[in-house]
Amino acid sequence: MLIGEVARRSGVSARMLRHYESLGLVRPTGRTDAGYREYSGEDVRRIFHIESLRSLGLSLREVGRALDDPGFTPSELVDDLVRRTRERIAAETELLTRLRRIGAAEPAAWEDVLQVVALLQGLGSKSAGARQRAALSSTDEVAVPVEALVEAVLSETDPNVAGALRWALARSGDGAPALLAEGLGSPAAEVRRRAVQSLAEIPNGQATALLRDALAHPDLVVRRYAAVALGARGVADAVPTLIDMIVEEANDVDAADALSALASRPASADRIAAGLVDCLADGTLGSSARRRLTQALADIPGSTASHALTELSHDEDRAVALTAAYILGIRDAR
């Protein structure tokens, strides 16, 4: 079979067949009387073997070893090909993600594209300062894509950078809450915490709805962050969790402040006071927990709280009684 026919049947160009011959990969078995290359059926089968191995990503040198070295074992080379392929896919995926984020920023000119690229590179920098500057550099004209900010904030370990990223997310528009909601479902506790902290700083209805849902989250830390944020937003559903936080001495100062903010609404004050009183009636609570609950009544207006403090001023626990009496003195002075 002459080279033109082999090229037609194999799909390998005549030029490439000559290159294979120069490398010693496949040599025509014979020559015609006119001196033309003549390939045998075995030669053609070897060409197909070469192409099959090349399709796996082997170099021509590796193909030659695979076909001609009797001691060659494919397992190590295949493992290396798997590793190289994964690296290539990761690099291509990163490039695709970067291009998609640049497109999402809707740049109007190449200058905008370059600015977005610089911001994305800054977010991925090993320098905490560079990451923080990138987050703070987001502008209304050329903003860091929301998806990139969310990815960054969910992985950020430096508290200053994380704060800058949350600030940027809070002013990034409506796309962030849905992306952060995915973080709440992460198997990593730190990622869930960062997600709820970021939602807590986004002042829109979508974030508030997700924080409401987070009150039933299986992660106790997520529930507590959500409760404090919701308390500041006047959402009464957070009251039971906030009271539990005071009992457990888990960020209890912030929980008490959130209850105080909620109690500024007349409809909520008596409900909050009643919840605190019910907890105080639990005979299994220790002295320190009862004292914290009593202190929480200090900023709860209304007759329910005042009546409870009057009774607590005669409590058997001297620390609780003194705390209640002190609070009553302050309330009377007002």
C-alpha cells in the first residue's frame, strides 16, 4: 500500500507519516520498483497503534517506548498522564472561570477588562494586604464580580481581609445572598460560619429570609450568628435562640443587645420579658446563668420586666437578688 493510500485510510497525513519514519516509529516494510514507500498491513496496524497512544496524551518519544521497549510497563506512565490531565483541566477550568467573571462584570472597554483582571489577581494573592486592597478597590464602574467575592470570603482566614470582603459583598447587589446560601450547606464548619457572617452584613430582604431559614440550621454556630443578625433587624423569631445564647454564655453580650433592640418595639417587649422569666423559673439553671438572664432584663421595657425584677430582688440567690435590685434602682432613676 502506497503512502497516499495509507494516509487516506488512516487519516494521518503523508507528511506526518514521513515524520514518523524519520523518528523510527514506523518504517515502510518495502519499496516499489520505482522506489516508492510500500506499507504492509502490519505497518498500517502500527500506525493505528501510534495514533491511539497519541490520543491518550503520550508524546511521540513515549509512544516509541511503549511500542518497542519489551520491559515498558504502562501503569506509571498512565498515572502520570492522569496527573497531567487533571492539572490541565484545573488550569483550563480556572481560565474559564476567570473569563466568565470578566464577562459578568460587563466591561465597556479593554481598560475595564484589565482592571477586572487585576482585581481578580489581587483576590488570589498570597499577600493579605493585596487581597484587602482588591476587595476595597471594587467600584461602581468596574466592580469585582460577585461570584469571585463570595468565593474569596468563604475561604478567607485573615479577619481584616474578611471584613473588607464582607463590606464589598454588602454593596455588590442582589446576587450575593443566593451564592452565600450554598456556603451554608458546606461540609466545612468554617465555611458555614463565614457564609452566615457575610449574610448578616447584607441589608436586603433576600439575606433576611436566608437568615430566618438559618435559625433552623443543624449547625448551632450558624443559628446563633443568624439570631444576632435578625435581632438587630427586628425579627422576633430570633428571640428563643437569643435567650438560649444568654443561658449558655455563648456571645451572650451580643445576644442581650439584640434582645434589647427587639424590645424597643412595644409588641415584642413583653414577649421577650416573659421568655426570660420562663428561663429563670427553670430550677436546673446555675447561678451564673440566672444572673445573666437577670442582667438581660435591664434593657427590656414594660411592666412584665419590672415585675420580674421586683420579684428577683428577693431571690434566694444573693447574686441574682443584688443584680435585680441594682437594675431596679437604675430604672427608677430614669
